[in-house]
Amino acid sequence: MIVIFDVDGVIFETSKSYHLTIVETVKFYTGKEGINKDEI
């Protein structure tokens, strides 16, 4: 097994998963759905 830590986003593009995590966190704590990128 190889574990790679990509802390600066150079190896893997992570912005989509980052935004999804924010949306899901807001939904969990507030119940608000439909958060878009402009609101983040």
C-alpha cells in the first residue's frame, strides 16, 4: 500500500470534493440544501 499526502493540491485536483464536503457539512448542521459555489 502506498499513501500519498498531497497537501497543496498539485498531484490531485481536489476542489470538487472540497466543495462537496462544505455542502454536506452545511446540510448536516443546518438542514439547508442547494448550497452553490457562490455561497461558499
